[in-house]
Amino acid sequence: MTVKCSVFIATSVDGFIARPDGDIGWLGEPDENEEDHGYERFMASVDHLVMGRNTFEKVLSFGIPWPYDKPVVVLSSKPLQIDEGLRKSVEQMAGSPQEILGQLAKRGAQHVYLDGGDTIQRFLRAGLVQRLIMTRIPVLLGEGLPLFGTLPQDVRLRHVETQTFSRGLVQTEYEIAHD
Ligand SMILES: NC(=O)c1ccc[n+]([C@@H]2O[C@H](COP(=O)([O-])OP(=O)(O)OC[C@H]3O[C@@H](n4cnc5c(N)ncnc54)[C@H](OP(=O)(O)O)[C@@H]3O)[C@@H](O)[C@H]2O)c1
């Protein structure tokens, strides 16, 4: 069975997901009445999250209650400290994107939310991403952690839709053309 992988991420207009030190304050706080840009609908469509260690550590650094109600796989090649309270829903894996999806397929995963720049790049290089939903924040950062990186070959995208939101946010959805 094939596991579908989707990306739902915010970037600066020059393509960064965080400042060089990992800061994401520039994403801005949504207004109380602002819509969620399709986040809840997207979350409802996935059954697992797969995120890189850096993203996991960033989420923990917020010091807020764990925000996910789906199983989360954190990718790291190093031993990872996972708090007792999270061990039921968070586990560590390492390996190639194919191996990781293979393990998830065995337990019935169908749709994975991929998060973290490096993680997304590794899955893109492996040809294992099906959908990209990118919300561009109207700012140029000049430097930072990039969403995209080197590729073994071009990745053709099919435009699905583009929506604009308040604060000048522009969200574009692409499907990866695997033909
Ligand atoms: N703008 C947004 O919407 C958004 C969304 C998500 C994250 N972010 C930000 O982006 C930053 C994190 O992104 P990032 O590019 O640094 O990377 P990341 O993907 O979060 O983490 C990268 C790390 O994940 C591990 N990893 C990834 N794939 C692996 C694999 N197949 N096997 C084993 N380990 C693997 C490696 O950890 P080890 O070195 O331990 O092996 C790697 O160094 C944070 O600042 C976060 O706040 C922003």
C-alpha cells in the first residue's frame, strides 16, 4: 500500500521556513477571528505526522500543551529524549524515507503530514511527496532555513489552487506530477 505524503507549511516569499537560528516569530500571530488557512481540514485528513528533530524541539520549546492528537514520528539519527507523557503518541525513527514509510505502511498509515525543511527535502529527493501546500508570508528574510534544496532531477508540479488570505498571505497547493 502506498502512503501519501503531504506538506503544509508557511514560508517567507524568498522561500525560508525559519531564520538561521530557527526563529519563526516572523510568521506572526493569527488574529483571533482569522481563519486557519485550511489547517484543521488538512490535519483531519492525515493519520500520522513525520517531523524532523529540529521541528520537534521547536514545538517542545513553545512550552504549550502537546498540540497534536495524531501519532507523531520524530526523525533523528541520535538518541532522542521523549517525555514520559508523550511516549504513547510520539516515537523516534531513523532511516531512509522509503524505510520510514515502509514501517508506517505496515501499521496502516495512509496519509502523512511531513514537517521540517530538511525532512521535506529528503522525502522530495526520494520522490515520496505527493502534495505541497505552501502559505507565503509577505516578507523577505534574506537568509534562513530553506524549504527546498538540491534535487537529483526536476520535480514537476501541477498547480491545484491558489488562495489569498488576510495579512497578504498567499497559499498555493501543488500536486507532484509523478509521470
Ligand atoms: N515555517 C513553518 O511553517 C515551519 C514548519 C516546520 C518547521 N519550521 C521550522 O524549521 C526549523 C526546522 O527545520 P529543519 O530544516 O532544521 O529540519 P527538520 O526536518 O525539522 O530536522 C532535521 C533533522 O531531522 C533529522 N532527520 C530528518 N530526516 C531524517 C531521517 N530520514 N533519518 C534520521 N534523521 C532524520 C536529522 O536529525 P539528527 O541530526 O538528529 O539526525 C536532521 O538534522 C525549525 O526552526 C522549525 O521551527 C517552520
